Amino acid sequence: MFKEIGKIASLMKQAGELRGKMQDVQERLQQIRVEGTAAGGAVRIEMSGLQQVVDVQIAPALIRNGDADAVSRMVLLAVNQALENSRKAAADAMGQATDGLDMGALGGLLGGGK
């Protein structure tokens, strides 16, 4: 019984640490910038680590050519590439935030460990 109380106390401490780290991660993700490009850089999408598009640049030559379908496909490719880069940046930031925390303690409390 006392062993379980110790696990609960440890878990509560870790939860407090994790909450603080998650706030830090959110702030870092807001500052992170990733990009996706298409057509050799003629279309460029900049996105935050929170997966918000913050800038779109389309080379004027693409617009002058008048092929709206082609431009739309390029924008779609660039947005998807930027989203993937943003997801990777977020996963890296989350991994750094939880590094060193014993998440296995929760499993023990729920019957997953002994």
C-alpha cells in the first residue's frame, strides 16, 4: 500500500513538471518556423511549429502564366510538406520535454506493472 502511495506522489510530481514543460514546448513551437516548397521554390509555405501557416509566397511568373490548376497543385504540395515538417518539429520538441520523466509509473498504478 505504501509503495502505491509513493508511486502516486512521484506521478503527481512528474505531472507538475510535465505541465511546466508543456507550456515551454507550446512557446517554443510558436517560435519554430518550417517551410514547404514546390516547383523548385516557386511556391513557398512557411508554417509555425503549431501548424499555423504564417506566410505564403508564389513567384509572380507562376501567376502570369495563368495556369490556376497548376498553381493550386503546387500550393497543395508545399502546404503538405510544411505540415510534415511542422509535425516532425513538434514531435522533437515533445520528446525533449518528456525526456527523463518516468511515464511507466502510470502503467504500474493502472495494473500494467508490478
